[in-house]
Amino acid sequence: MELDYSQIGKRIARRRKELGLKQVEVCERAEINDKYLSCIERATSIPSLEVIMRLAIALDTTPDEFLTGCIRYESDEWRDTAELLRGMNSEQLNLAKSFLTWLLQQKL
């Protein structure tokens, strides 16, 4: 598998913006140079695995989000729920969505 550093940079920038952080704030958290982050986001520098890990921690995500574009969760709870949803028809999916929306609104 060949890594697309342009996409990695875009994913890092997108995550940073989702959190409303400036480059300098992320650099402080990840203990890297602010010019280096700018270069990573523009794909003019290739980050080491250690830097990817630092950025993932600083941006409260997993390295998978940057490297592959998807987040891998440590538990199988998401996979189990996704498998249950996979076998549902449209009516069941709409009902499940309604229930999940209701559940999110509860203060448990």
C-alpha cells in the first residue's frame, strides 16, 4: 500500500479545522514546529510515524483517520452494531435511526 501524503495532509488539516484549532495550537500539543505542520498539510514534507502519532493524539483521533481516512475503534461495539444494521430493511433502518436520535437526546 502506497501512502498518499497529499491526502494525509488534507485529513490532518480537516481534523484540525473540525476542532477549531490553529496550526500553532496543534504544534504546541504535538511538540512540533508550526512551519513543519504547514508543510505536512500541504504535502511538501513527509511526516514520520512518530509525528503522525503525535498529531493523532493532539487532534484526539487515531492515526488511521490520517493514513486511511477512517477511524478504527478499539472495541468491537461499533462493528457489532453495524452488523445488526446491515441486515435491516428501509423501514427497520428508519426506526433504528429514530431510536438512536431519541437515545442521543436522553441525559443518561
